[in-house]
Amino acid sequence: MITLVADIIQAEALGTLGATLAGGATYWMPEQASEVAPKIDWLFEFINVICYIFFGAILILTVGFSIAYRRRKRVHQDKSATHHTALEVTWTIVPLLIVIVMFYMGMTGYMYLDTVPENAYEVRVNGQVWSWTFQHPNGAVEGNQVTLPMDRPVQFIMTSSDVLHAVFIPAFRVKNDVVPGRYRTLWFTATKPGEYQLMCAEYCGKGHSDMLARVFVLPEEEFQIEIARLAQEYMDLPTEALGYYAADKLYPRCASCHTVNGDPGTGPSFKGLWERTQAGEQKFTNGATLSQLQKQGDGFYDPAMGGVQNYLRESILYPQKLINEGYGPVMPSFKGQLKERQVDALIMMIRELETYFEPDGSFKPQPENTTPAEGAAGTEEATTPKQDGGSPEA
Amino acid sequence: MSVLSQSPSAPNLIKDRQSKLTTLHSWIITVDHKKLGLMYCLTALVFFVIAGFEAMMIRWQLFIPENDIIVTQVYNEFMTMHGTTMVFFVGMPMLTGFATYLIPLMVGARDMAFPRLNALGFWFTFFSGILLYSSFFMAPALYASGAAPDFGWFAYAPLTAKTFDRGHTVDYWIFALCISGFGTMIAGTNIITTTLCMRCKGMKLSKMPLFVWIMLTDAVLMVVGIPPLTAAQIMLLMDRELGAHFFDVNAGGSAIFWQHLFWFFGHPEVYILILPAFAIASEVIPVFSRKVIFGYPLMVAATVGIAFIALGVWVHHMFAVGLSPAINAIFSGTTFLISIPTGIKIFTWMATMYGGRLKFDTPMLFLTAFLGLFTVGGLTGITLAAVPADWQLHDTYYVVGHFHYVLFGGLIFAVFGGMYYWYPKVTGRLMSEKLGKWNFWIFFIAFNLTFFPMHISGLLGMPRRIYTYEAGHGWELWNILASIGAFMQMIAVALFVWNAIVSLKRGKVAGPDPWDAWTLEWATTSPPPEYNFEEIPTVRSRRPLWDLKHPEDPDWKYE
């Protein structure tokens, strides 16, 4: 630990600080990567300089008085002014005028930030414990990452499926709470291509510090290509690649609650989930067990009739229906956020976990030589994972 | 033979034990404001050490990136309990302790207006603290059978709903804080009645010591500020246990409603905590400057002004929620406005020092530091009042730095100064000056080392309440410095405790008036007798002891 600390101090002293001063970052603020960032920094700086002047004056006077009027021997004589009206009026009125100016500047900045330009590119943002979903106008959905155009106003229309969260992108100088049952907008114009971090800034429970997303800013043409690709991403994949796609792109949103190596989490681990479901081992908070349900009704949960897939799909889209004993009803519904093909991909991934993950839970990429030719498998067949029949109803 | 020779001592042992039991019994049944005040302060000190331990664990965890000294669950519990404890079981009992001990002495009364109620208030506070901490061992929760509250001291809905916080930690929190709230209401009512009805002959409101004036304002804020919290907590309890839907979004409730109720309590609460620091400063600074406080009437007006405006600034905790522009504009305006009376106070203390004959004993050192540190906290607060700047800084470590400068640099430094100042009155002996100076300088340096870097990591975008962070944001150095500072503060607190214990036996005998002060508490013996004054004093000015010591040039000629 000590060497690590020493390394950090050395790196700070030589690297980051130097880079901070030399790079685009102003003062102590992070890099400015949006159109509004310089405005906010200027306001902050303006208020700060006035504060420095006041603090400097107060400090100098206090220390000055402390030295100038230091008592050398005990004295009792002490008649001096007990008030001075002109002075008292001055130190009331002058700060009042200054704060009125600050208030005015703050308000104009606020109105600017609160007025979304009409041509803004709209992204729907959903926060949930503990991941982010971003939905583009063309239907492309991204999890824990978002691709955005450069030099064009972007509007986030945000809500939460469970508790309070907050979108915070320090490099863009924007932050707003994400409140369940309420839409909230936020806008900015990114000015530099690159990768930035989005963080959750409102305490939301156990995974709060892991609730991060990457923000990619691309120039307009690259952005158009990328966004078109994202909309089609999983549609073009052959069946064999779907599981890898799920493990790489979709699982990170599950990872805050569901582990793949058997460690306990907020939700049940995916490890052995397929086998448990097949055997009907799950016990639910309503007192039923899955093995009982498998024998009841029209065979919806019957493993011989695709009941495993049915159960898993239902758990993803309607998670509140059956709650595993020992867990809380905290999982948000992914209905509308995942396309049917993505749900299928997830089910495939859960079925053969060892194929897609290392024992420690990290992603195992698809081996090159087994990759079949592009488009070899028809999308029609691929909607149902492997065999077992019982295509899930929409 | 040897056995026989020892036997005569046996009755003494019994007698000793009996006398110890009697002492303990006398403290438990006491209704004396001095004993209760002392018990309030000692309770607060014990919780201060516990909350400090929690803060140490937080700082240890954040020392380096990706650290895992404690698990997330425990970290969140410590974070929540640190905040809750510091506000409700350190700040509140400490200020109530000071008020309970000093106000009757300062207004020349024999006790508080309602002595038995006073005892009830203390025991409410004491047992609610124990109830809150018993959750560590008793409260059933999701991950273990003993778990403390883990949802932050602000308990934002819907994280506290049954869906997201199973078990009963929220219920422990609700009951503990409701009971402590009753205690605070009782104390507030008692302080108001005492100051309004129990003043000695000649002490008009305009002749009251500033300490009493500020505490009176503070007590009014307590009585107005606590009920919204209690109401909100009862609503939350109904949501959780009786199936109500006040804060349940899925059934048409509102998550923001909780925030309004909580901060309508929470912001006056901040001023409830900081006003006593002003009260202590307004007593200590004049005495060690050998001058009358400058501009007494303006000071009283500023105090009352702060209390009024404090009731109308709560939405500045909610700028990022997305309320209407009109609401944000009004509350941004009031937040800027409250800096004016606060500024007046700072200028007034400085003007009191101007031209004085300053003597830097430990109490004065702490209060001078208070002046500077509180100024820093106040000025960073102005930055936060501008909505666009607040949007960048809200819920980052900048805010953590800001309010620790206000509440730690402000309240705790003033309270330490106050403890050094009134210790001789309470115990009859002075605390060691040498240890006191060590205590002060280590505390002062460590405090700045801890909390100043938080401003910078906050500006660099480090969010609050995170369990850990990735390397590469430029936050590492500032977290290391903050953690080192935190451990140094522990040394300073240990020095204080050591000083307080040792001076009890070995301190210099103080006599009734070691600082040559002017308010009535110094007119009686140290420690004061149970009845406070042999004869209820009569006063003619704000500095009755000055008049007594200088009959040739009394204050009342000028006031």
C-alpha cells in the first residue's frame, strides 16, 4: 500500500498536475468538453475571485489584529467604540450589492441551461439499480454507454425505474437528478470527440459507486455510421455469436446484481441458474416452488415444453411476478429496453455460461477460428435459442 | 493475624461502593440543569468518538482507489451512521448541553423553567441514541440479522421503501430520530421559557448576554424545525408498515415530497447547529479581546434575520431535482441573502478584536480559527447558491468540504473553544494550556489537511457517498491527503480527552473567575452550588461583572 501511495503522489506531482495545467482543463476543473463548460467555469471563477478577495481581507485583518493587538500584560482598561453606524451600514450594503450581481449572473446562466434548443438530438435515459440505458431515436439501445454527436445539441430525457439517481458528466458540466415517476431533461453540446465518464451522483444504494457509463462523442459522419450500426448490431449476428454478444454487451447491465461465478449478490447468481431452473429448485416468496409450477397449468413452466426459456424470459420482462426467496422485489422490468432477440441472446448466455465467461467472471471472447461466415445463419431460426421448442410468446 | 488486620477495611469498601452507587443514583434522578447539561455534553462526546471512528473507516476505505478494507454494505452503514450521529447525537446534545448548563447561570436563575422536563428531554436523547446504535446488533435486514441504517442520513425516498430496504433498519432510524426529536422539542421549549420568564431583576431583553439571545433564537428554530421531520418520518412509517403511499411513486405518491419535508427540517437544522457556535464566539472573543462586543443590536438583528431566512432556503438542496425556474430563482435569492447577516456577524467579531488587547489562550485560539474556517465554509456556500455552479458541484466532494468547514470548522471548533473556556467553571480547575495548544495546532492543521483537498476532488468531479473510485480521475492525491488528515485529527481528539481527564485532578485551581469575564456565570463559585447564586443578582448592564469590578466606570452609564 505504501509503495502505491508513493507512486500516486509521484504521478500526481509530475504527471496529472502538469497535464492539468498544460491541457484544456482550467484551474481545478476537469477538461472542458461542452459548449456550456466555459460559461459555467467563468461564473464559478467570477464568484470565486470575489470570495478570495473577501477571504483574503478577512484573513489578513484577523491575523493582523492578532499580531498588532497582542496583549503583553494583563490590562483592564478597555473603553473603545461599541458600534459605528456608518461602518455597519457599509458592511451590510456592499455585500448585498455584490450578491445581487452574483444572483443575476447565476439566474441568466440557469435560464440558458434550462432552455433546450429545438433541434436537439433526443436520447431517452433510464436509470435503474445500478445501470444506465440509453435509447436513440432510431431505436438503437445502449447499456452503460452512449454514443453522441459532436457540435450538435443533445437532450437527455431521463427517468428512473426505481430509486433516485443523477446523471453527472463532469467534463460537460451537467448534472441532473433522475427521479422515478417524473421526466427530467438536460441538454448540452459536446465540443470535443473522445470518451468521457458519466457517473451516478445521487446515492442509490449498494452499487452506487459502480453506476458508471461511458460517453462517446463522435464527429457527425462517424456518428451517423455508428448509430446505424448500433441499431442493427445484434440483428446481423449469427446464432453462434449471440451468446458472446450478450456476455459482452448486455451482461454488464446485469452484473451489478447477478454474478456469473456463484458469488452472492442483490439477485441470484447466474451460475447454475439453467440447471436450477430445469430441476425446478427455485422457491418463491409467495410460497410456491418452481417444481410445483412446472406440473401445473398449461405447461408454461414445464422444461419439456421450453419452460426454462419461458421462466427466464418472464424473469427478465416481468421480474415482479415471481420473487426468489431471500431476495427483494427490486429488479426493474426490461420490457421495451431489450428486443426479443436480445432476450434470446441473454437466455443463450445463461444456458452455457462457461462458454462465455472465465471462472473469475470475466468475459471470454469468441475464438476466431470457429466464427462462421457472416450471415451464415438466418435470422429467422436464430430467434429461438437452440432447440427445446416452445417459442416464447411475444 | 494478617487476615484480622485487614478486616477493619472491609466496611470501608462497602461504604465506598455505596457512595459510588449513591453518586450514580444522584446523577440518574437529577433535575439540576448543571448535571443535565454536563450529561448532555458527555453523551455528545461519546457519540463524537463513535462517529469519528466511523469517519476513520470511511477515510481508510477511500485512502486509495479500488480499496476494499470494508465491504460496501458496512461502508454504507458507516456513512449513514456518521451523518446521523454527528447531526442528531453530537451537534444537538452538545448545543443543548451548553444551553442547559449556561443559560440559567447567565440570566441569574436557580434552574431551568421546567427542571423535570429538562431531565425527560435528556433521557429521550440518551436512549434514542442507544436505540439507533442497537440496530447494529438487533435490526433484521437483507444481508444479515444485525445491520445499521444504510440509506444515507437524508433517507431519500424511495430508497427507504420496503421494496428497496427490507428488514427494519429504516424503522429503527425512524423511531430513534422521532424520540430524539421529542427530546429536542422539549429542550427548545424549556430554553425559550427560561430566557423569557426567568431572567433576574434588571436583565431586560436588551441586556441579555448575546449567548442567551442566540440560544433563544436557536430554540425557536428547534421548535419550528423538528416537527416537519417527525411528520415525514411518521408518514414513512405508515408507508412501510401500514400500506400508505405518501412516497410510493408506483401508487401515485411523490419521491420529491420527502425531499421537501426533509429539507424543510434539514436546512433550519444546519442553522440550529451553527448558531450555538456564534453564541460561543460572541462570549469568548470579547473576553479575550478585553472589549465590549461591537454592535450588539446589529448582532441580535442579524441572528434573528438568519433564523427567519433559514426557514426559506431549503430548496437549495434540491436545485438538481428539476423544479420550476420560479422556485429555483426564489431559493437561490434567499440563499444569497442569508450570506448578508452571516457576513455581518463575521465583520462584527473582527471589529471586536480591532483595537483590543488580545490574549491567545486556548479558547481564543479555537475561536479565532473558527472565524477563518467558518468564513471559508460560508464563501464556498455562496458559490453553491448560483444554480449553474451548483449543478456542477452538487453531490460532489466539494459540498462535503463545504459543509465540513461550516459544521466542523464552525461548530466543532467553537465547541472545543467553549469547552476550554467553561471547563474551569464546571470543574473548578483549568485545563492544561500546554496540552491545549498542542491540541489546537494539531487539530487545526489536520482539519485543513482533511477537508481542504475535498474541495479539489469535488471540482474534479468526485461524487459523494461512493464506496470506491477508479484511478485516473486525478482524485488520488487529494484522497490520500484527506485520509492522513483524518487520522491526525484522531490524535488531536485523544489529546483533548487526555487533557480533560488529567486536568480534573491536576489542573490549576480556577477560582470563580479565571478569565476576568463579565457575565453572571462567573459571579458564583466554580463549580457553582446547586442553587447557583446565594442571592439572585440584580443587573444594570450587559456586563454585570464589569460594573462590579469597576464601580468608578460602569457600563450602564453608556448603554
